Amino acid sequence: YISQIKYKKINFENFYKKIKNELKLEHNILEIGSYYGVLGSVIKNKVKTYSGLELSKHGSNYARKNFNLKIYNETIEEHLKKNIKYDLIIMADVIEHFNNPFQDFKNITDLLNKNGKIILTTFNIESLYAKMTAIKYHWILPFHLVYFSNKTLKNLGKSNNLKLFKIENDPRYVSLGYLLEKLILIFPKISFLFKVLHKVRFFRNFSIKVNLGDLNIYYFIREK
């Protein structure tokens, strides 16, 4: 992940441009799953306060040391006990890792102020690309525990008094080297072609935009 941080920064700068209308200078922001603090570094000076919630001690320490971010190294349940309320909560590629997304989403909603918002990113398991690739869909991974569609996310929000008011496509930028590594795994029968390209450093360092139509940004607002 650290080797890809400059590309993550490009992704999160583009992500910020999409969500910036939801961020206000007077907002208190919480990012759940802040990891190495790249998104936090992009938005911390654009809001009143930024805090991150991250279980990885290595990621938390990196974010504090390199980006001077306020990071809580604790669970959602532990953080809830602090009785801190937020205007906006962001989760970037996190919800699919939850053991119990229904309870976790309820707890996250309880961290919001009245009319607070949640912005999250994840992949749509009912997207055309996911359906075409079926069990070979590259986001089906052991550490992705739950898979969502637009409909299930809408229902998840509704059950927690949250209205899903916007869905936006979320293309990503990666290094060509990283993409080639993924293609080697996805297409083993022609992996030799990708391995040849991967050996060329000149190609590996290219930044490339990937949009398969399966990654989305979901915007929720608390109604009660």
C-alpha cells in the first residue's frame, strides 16, 4: 500500500472533488478506516476538524507521523462510548470488510449529528462487469466479507433512518505495474504477456485510469 500512496493521493484528490459540496468549513469529519491517512491529508485543512478511526496500529502511526492527523486506534463500538458527534462520516472501501455491517451501520449512524451525512465507497455486486465475470470477479476476496448492490445499500440506509440520495461512479487511478499484477492473477492463461510488460520499469510507473463501472460513491443523509 505504501508503494502506491502517490496513486492513492491522485484517487483521493479526485474523490474530494466529487464530494467537496458535502464538506463545509464548519464540519467535524470522521473517516472510518482511515488506514495510512492519505484521504485525511487531502481534506483535513478543508474542514473544522478531521479525525480518523483505524484498527491498524502501523497505519495509525504512519498517518500521525507523516500527515499529522488525529487518529483513534479503536473500534466503532469503543469510539461510540466517547459520545462525540460528527457532521459527516466517510468510509472509503471499508463497509465490505465489516463482520456485522447491519450493527456497525447502526452504530455509525449513532455517531452522526441531526441531518448528518455518510459517504461511502464500495463495489456494486450487481454491476454489469460483476455479473459478466461471475465467480471470477476480482473483488471477490477472502477479506471482503459482505457484498452489496445499490438496492441492498438503499435498504441498509433506510433501516437506519438514512436516505440514499445520490450514487456516483468512482473510477480509480493505479500504477500500470499494480494493474499488471492484478491481470496476472485474473488471466493466468495469458499471464506471460503481462509478466513481460511488468519487467519493464518504464511501463510500471505509468498512472492509468481504470473504470469498469462497478465502483460507486454512495451518499446518505440522516432523516431523524
